[in-house]
Amino acid sequence: LVLELNQMIIPTYGTVPDQQNLHTPEWVDFDGKPDSLFFSDGQRRIDFVLVYEDESKKMTHKRSDRKKQKRKRQVYESNLINNGLQLEATRSVLDEKLIFVKVHAPWEVLCTYAEVLHIKLPLQPNDLKTRDSAFNWFSRLFRVDENIIKPEQEFFTAPFQKELLSNFYIQDKDTFFNPATRSRIVHFILSRVEYATKNNVKKFGINKLLDTGIYKAAFPLHDSSFRHLSTDPNCPSERYLLYREWAHPKNIFKLQPLDFIRKYYGEKIGIYFAWLGFYTNMLIMAAIVGVGCFLYGCLTKDNCTWSQEVCDPSIGGKIIMCPQCDKVCTYWNLTITCESSKKLCIFDSFGTLVFAVFMGIWVTLFLEFWKRRQAELEYEWDTVEYLEQEEQVRPEYEARCTHVVMNEITQQEEHVPYTACGKCIRMTFCTSAVFFWILLIIASVIGIIVYRLSVFLAFSATLSQHISGTEAIRKYLTPQTATSVTASLISFIVIMVLNIIYEKVAILITDFELPRTQTDYENSLTTKMFLFQFVNYYSSCFYIAFFKGKFVGHPGNPVYWLGKYRNEECDPGGCLLELTTQLAIIVGGKAIWNNIQEVLLPWVKNLIGRYCAAARSEKVIPRWEHDYHLQPIGKLGLFYEYLEMVIQFGFVTLFVASFPLAPLLALINNMLEIRLDAWKLTTQFRRMVPQKAQDIGAWQPIMQGIAILAVVTNAMIIAFTSDMIPRLVYYWSFSVPPYGSHSSHTMKGYINSTLSVFNISDFKNASKPFSPWFVNQTCRQVYRDLRYPPGHQHQYEHNIYYWHVIAAKLAFIIVMEHVIYFVKFIISYLIPDVSQKTKSKVKREKYLTQKLLHENDLKIVKKNMGKIANKIIQGVDITF
């Protein structure tokens, strides 16, 4: 393939031609047709547009620099013409310094590069009968009107070959290659044409010319305005139809026209919106079950016995709790936590367990059914064998190929950018850099923890509570709540700042790594960014869920951080409510921030641009100039959209046991996200270069890893963060003899029996509170550490109840994990990755390809051999 590219794609490499040998674009004036997509002759279609600033009118650079830039641009455009492209230049209507160079690819060039790129093109219409689904009538209610956007005709396709041109389904040469394919071919040529040679190293590609400022922009054209139909009768106005039937807010409950999106924007964008739509649809069931569990918690919270005991003045009102920090904190009543205990009953109920098990199964169904859907799209959009046949080497990789090695397979020499030792050094450096930044995030998390520990002291002194409970106004503003909310907000700000910094670092590391293909590049960057984002977003949640309040000792012997800060304690109900608060702040803040960054900023920039170019309303502006003033899409395209959704997928699955409303919030967000992304693409951004994509890339294994981890995290949240297991152990074992005094299983007495007793005389001087207490000689431990009371021969050591609870927690984790993993295995085995219908289509296409292409070749050979034989016989007869 490399030899083929060298022969066919870059025939102009070598010495730069002299000035008099340079080919130049045709210069024409704007013809006054604002919606035209053609050259001035009205025949040749504009496949790409290059924009540069006239060097003679530049005042910001030295004259010598301007001459060098002009020379490189002239050489580049000349080489484009040598490669068969046709160029036409037009001066801007609004700014005379700007020049627009329109690029057209003739039929011969399209055929040549379609063969090089192995682009699949139609052989004949699909003749397989399709069965209508039983739910077809229902889905038709949500589909786009077929009279407005007509369904795409299905074809059997094969990789294009020029010598077999007659076998392909060509009704019209002008429409055989659709605009997306034409733009992709032209961009491939633009990325590989030379513009200079320095020190025997060839410099080439539109990307470098854009980076150095020789060109200001390069983009394919939108086919019309999104506000109205095109006035050009040859224009289908697909952009207008996409805006009206897909991006407009009125279509929020409609299905997406995926084939139409793929036709206009290419497979890469099409597969993203297909995945996002599928994920959103699957969230409907998860949201329904989650809301049901939440409502169950709301309805049963009044029957929550342990919460009633906390709020009861005769029970919780008489329980005095030990101070939660050294010296400045005072004793307090358990009834202060009455409101938080009621809220906790909503989330910490039996419904939470049911929902956690359901989500473990749901995520498997989602991934398995997505594989089937993805296989269907791979076939329908001709990307089944894309990676093996079509994907080309990145220009940046080609430019560095200076080392010669022997290919083990072909036993031929080939050029690579680095030796084996050089590759090892690069990988070591990149891996070290990634780990350094991950450690930096962990350091920031530790900083947040230290903040929580230190600020809790200040809040405890400022928001102090009297034991009598007369200051009830402070029941909503406890030191724990104030610390939790402020720490969550600071954590969110730190997360966003580190994201901005690491984003640039990850790109630099991946560029240095120098992956071979664009897919390799994106997968490498995806892995780095997700590792960082995983630690950045989830570390604070993991800390609250599994570490906070777990290693704190007891009032007489507390555990200290850095020898100074006393470790944090959870409320008597556990840290589940705080985990819910943390999730709500991060998920909600992230959604708001992303929408501001992705939608509001481009809209404001375009608004300012339109305001500054007020003269535009007085002049007729061509389509290419309209598109130039839109925002560029960025080099990474959809990377950040995927990253945003996969991070959300992690929040929905990893910590769903603490927040059953997460799928509902994700569903609402995604319904808006689809339309906002569509609106952004169709109205605020230039048209992206259409790209092929076989699947969603590295995001698939990342989601599978999250799905496996989610079972473990939810089981551990229920076991160690929630209070469900201790309550069940008390209900079934310790409420009745021999450990309890009740005649039947009950939750009564749970609070009194699970809060360990501590003698205040056993306080050390370093932690003894300033405020004295003379009414009681004992206080209760805030967290359920389940220790023997003072005076016992094993005082302050863990009692039998503690070990029963630990055993029950470990047993629960093992049973829950094994049950869910077994069900996941059965589901993945029963649901095939490729449906039988898709398999039939693939087999039919391979059969037709063999029949139409290869058997026709044999017929031609036989026919020609017959003619040769006849001529030989005739020659022999003449001789005789």
C-alpha cells in the first residue's frame, strides 16, 4: 500500500519547480449567486475551499517572510494542479485582503483515488426482502416524515476498481460520488501534496500550512443556509432539512435521521449520533426503575424505625454524641441529625439494592444490544472492512519516516519514523508523563481532604450547637453539611482547571508518541484522557464512598492525618447522603459547564462576528464566505463529545446505588444534548471533513471496563457506605435473644445498640473539648464502630456485633457480584453480536461481488482468448 501511495499520490515530490513553471488558479470575480456551489462556469462542483490572506496586503510580517509564504503557497497550489485538481480563486466580498481558492476534483481524479482508498461504491440495489417489525407502526410516530427526508436506497457495494467501471451502478457521473466522498478524497490529496523541500526533507500537507498561517482556513462547503432552502435548483438543501427535522428543538422526541446525517457529515459523526441516541433510548428503562426506587424510598421513609428513633425526643433527644473534632467541638444531641436521617431513608432503602442489581444487568444489555446495532450500521454504511482496507497512514507519520527496517511479512525494506530503541524511549517517556499527571490529581484530592479536615474545625467553632437543641435553625447548616458542600464546589473547580491543563498535555504527549494512523492516534489519546478524567472526576467520590469515616479510631484514640488533622467522621447514618450530594454537584455542574463551553461560546463568537461585519447585510455574500465566518470544528472533532458522555456513563453506573435518580437526570441531559450537538453542527460550525469510522473506537472497551467495575463499586457502596447490612444483621440476629431482648424480629432499639459508649474521662488532653460537661459521664461515638463499653474487660475493642456485620458485608459482596456476573455472562452468550439478518446481507454481498467482478473478468478473458485463437487459426490457413 505504501508503494502504491508513493506511485499514485505524490508524483510531484522532488525538486521544487521554477517560478515560470508554476501553475496558478483561474482568477474570477464573484458572479452574484449567493447559494451557488459551483465554479463560475456552473458545471464544476466546489469540493473544498482554501482561504488565505493576500501577502501583498499583509503588514504584520517582514517582506522576506511574506515572500517565503507566498512562494510556499504558490508551489503548493501548483502541485495540487499537477495532481489533477482544478482551482479557481475569488477575492472576498467583505474583506479585499482575503482570497478564496475553490477546489474541484474531476472524474478521473475521483476514480483514481477512490481505488487507492478502497472506497466501497454501489454494485446493484439490495434485493433482499426486509420484514416489517411488529412495532413498525409505533416507531413511525417518532420517525422523520419520509416525504420530507426520503429513505436512502440500499445497495450492495464493493471496493471501487477503475478497470471494472462498467460493473458499478452508475446512473449519473455527477452523483455517483456524493459530496461527502468527494470532500474526503480532496482532503486526502490536500494532506499529502508538497509545498517545500528543506535539507532534503519534504514538507507537505494542508495541516502544516494552516499551522504556519500560510492558509487561514480549509473546509468543505455547507450546501445551503440552515434558515431557508437554497435558491440554486441543483442544490438539495440538505443542511436546511437537517436543521428543520433534526436540530430544531421541536424534534426532541423524534428519532434521528441517521442515514441522512451519515450522508451529509460522514460515518464518523453518524456513528456518534447513532450511539448517543441508542444510549439515550436505553436510559428510558433505567430512569423508570430509578424513579420507582426513589418513590419507594419516599413512601416508606415514614416507616423508617431507626430514623424515627433519631428524631424521637425520648430516644435521640437523650443520646449525647461525642465531639467530632479536638478541643473546639462540643457535645451535641443526636436529634440534630433528624432531617438528614429522613433524607437518608429515601436513598438507603431496599429499593436501592434492587436498583443496583438491575443496573448491573442493564449495562450488560446496553453493551450487547449496541454491538448488534453497531454491526448493522457497519454493514449498511460500508465500514465492515474499513480498518483493513481503507485507512491510510497519517501525514505526520509519513513525514518522519527516515529509518529503514525490514518488514517481517513482505521481507522488503520499509521506512519508519523511529527504531525499536527510539520507540521504547518514546513509550517510556509518554507513560511516565501520564502517571505524573495522575499523581498530580491524587495530590489535589489529598489537598481537598486536608481542606475538609481543617475547615471542619472552623465550621464547628462557628456553627456550634447547644445540647438543649433550642437553636433548631441550625439543623440544616451543620458543620458536616457546610464542609461537604464547600469541598464539593472546590473539588469541581479543581477538576475543571486540571481538565483544561491536561487536555493540552495529553495532545502533546500523543503527538510525541507519533501513532501511525488516525484511529491509532485517537485511541491513544482516548486512553490517556480517560485515565486522567477517571481519576479526576471519580477520585473524590471513591474517597467519600470507601475511605471517609472508615479509619478514624475512637474518641479516646483518634487517627490523625499528617500527625495534625483528625480524620473525618461520617454522620450516624453513614456517608451515603454526602456521596449523593457530591454526585449531584459534579454531574450538574459538569452538564452546565459543558453546555456553556460547547454551545454558548461558539454562538457568542458568531454573534460578535456578524455584528462586526455589519456591511454583510448590504452586500450579497457567497456561500464560501458565509461558511468561513463560522467556527472551526477543531482537530479532535467529536472526541470531547464522546468523553463527556462516557464520563456521564460512569456516574450513571459506578455510583448508582447512592443516587437512583442519576439515570433520569442523564436521560433529560442527553435528550437536550442530541439536539444541542445537532444545532451546533448545523448552525454554528463549518462543515467537518467527512471521515470513515468502523465503530466508536476505544470507547467500547472503556465502557466494558466501567460495566465490570460498576458491579464491584455498587456492591461495596451497599455493603460499606450504606447502613443496610448492619440494619439487616440487627433485625435478624441482634434484636432477638440471645443478643437482644425483643421477643420478635424488629428494628426498635437499633440506634441505642449500635452507637458505642465512651467515658468522657478517658479523653486525652490533646482532644478533650474546651466546653465541660457534668450531666452525663458518657457520650456516644458518632460512627458505628461497634465497640465494647467502658468498664468491660475488652473496653473500646470491637464487639461480636462488629464481626457479624463484617462477615455479612463480605458475604453480601461475594454473592451479589457472582449473581450479577453470572447473569451478565448468560445474557452476553444468548445475544449474538451480529444478527442473522445482517449476516445474510454480508454473505449476499460477498457472493455478488465475486459473481459480478471476478466471473465477469473470466468471461472477458475467455472471450479475448477465443478471438486470439481464431486469429491464429486464420493465420495458419493463409500460410497453407
